[in-house]
Amino acid sequence: MNWLSLESLRRNQHLLLLLLPLSVLAIANALFEYSLEPSKGGLDCVRQLLPPGGVDPSKISAVREVGVRFLWLASSIALTVTSLAAIAVSWLNLCRCLPRGRCMFATLLALAIATGHLTYLSLVPTSLKCVNFDLTLAILRNSSRFSDAFLGQRIQPMAYLVVMLATVAAMLLVAAATSTVNLPAVPSDPNAPRAGVHMARLRNVLYIGSVMLITGIINMGAWMRWPAALFSSSEAAEISGMALGVTTYWGATFTLTTIAAYLPPAVYLRMKAVEDFRQANPDKTLAEQETWLKNHNLTISPGSQLVPIAAMIGPLIASPLGALLSHFLKELPE
């Protein structure tokens, strides 16, 4: 039997669905091993900190550092998965909302903007790169806890790859959101508004984008708080305070960007839905119009937008949430 035939693939499509969760598990297992320095003997580096005679209080900071490292790693895995999901959802929405040629143009334009931004960050010593990346790497490198090879060949490429995926996903999400205003020229059915499907697609883009940005803020905070585990409480508090300030700034920025990407298309789609309704039902009252819009999820009043509003402010809330996730470090003895 030919296992590669189309009919065979259809019969075994339930087995193909196993690939995604198994891939996530495989990546997580590989990254777990990848995040520990081979020269330290893998997990033996943790065992060496806990001698048979009992825990050495002077080594607790080293144990704390390993825990914080894996918090950053966990957020990196979450951000990678959500970024890939966002890329898939965005591209699918672009293909559904735009003709093939315009879809390819919008995709290439989003990729070009993302590539240009990443290239600029890699070539120009910006404050963004210095504060968000270089500072953490410099502290880790100067701590003498890690070799240059480990930081340069494992940690740094891993951190950059996660950011690259998130940047590409963010640009595609914006392109997918704006593409929803491309409506069919003529409504096929007045009772099934042409804007309704596009509004649903816009909200899907909003929700997956919000999840990605929330994990991105948590990942940024975990990365910036990693060096705090190498210092005493007072010094760690200063590093954590800086991380909270920076992530709050970017959380607010991502929230405003999400609002800017979602609200104009939502208003436009509602306006087009109202036009279609008035043309098909010129004798209907405004109350009947609002009921019709509500029945088709085309209202944008604050009371009907609680879930989208929560999604838009999610990145801002993620900053203190990330601080709470790392708060357990303060409970460990010095």
C-alpha cells in the first residue's frame, strides 16, 4: 500500500494530528537539555550544589539561578508556539480575505518590514537592544558562572530566534487585521452580512495576537530577571524593578498597538454592516438595526466588547503577572 497517496493520508489523518503535540514535547525536551552547559555535566551541575551532608546556604543562589533560567526557557517555549500559531492564523486570514496576488504582496510586505526591523536592531546599537538583550548577556557573562561558548552558541541564538519569530508573527498579525476590511463588492445575503465573517476573523486575529503578546511580555521579563538570581536581595530587587519598568512600558505599547490594529477595522466593518442593513431594510427602526447587529456580533459598544477589551489590555497586565511569577525567588533563603 502506498502510504503517501492522497487516499491513504485521508484515512490516517487522525495520526497526522499527533505530529503537532509530539513536536512540542520533542522541542521542549531538546531545549531542556540544551539549556544546561555540557561542561558542567548536564544535570550534575545541580547535584554538585547539593552535597550529601546537606544544603550549603552559600550555594542557594546557584540553585535559584537554575530555576529562573528554566522559567525563561518555559516562557520561550510558550512564545515560540504562540508565534507559530499566530503566523498560521494570520496567513490563513490573509488568504481568505484577499485575492492570491494581494495576499502574497501583503505577506511579503509584512516579512520585509519584520526583516528590516530585525536587521536594524542587529546592526545599530539601539537602546532597545542594549536594555532588552545586551544587559542580561553582559551580566551573565561577567558572573563567571557561564562560559562564553555556552552563552554565545546556545543562549543568545535561542533568545534571538524567539524574538525573530515573534516579530514576524506580529507583522503578519497586523497585516491580517487590516486585510479584513477587504469586503466582497456585493453582499450575497442581507440576512448574513458580508462584514460578519470578516469581523469574526478580525477577532480571531486579535485573540491569538493577544496571547502571543502576553507570552512575549512574560518572556521579556523572565529574560531580564534572570541575572537577578545571581545577586543578593537588594541588588536583585533593583534588577527586578528595572525589568518591571521596561516590561510595563512595552506592555502599554503593545496594548496601544493592538487597539490601533483592531479598532479601525472593527469600526469600518460595523459601518459597512449598517449600510447593508439600511439598503436591504429601509423601513426598519434603529432599535431593530441594533438588534440585528448584535445578533451578528457586529456591535462595538464597550458592553459588548468585554472579551476583546480584555484581550487588548492583556499585554499591559502581563508585566505585573510576570513579576508575580518570579516573586517566589524572594521567598528562598539567602
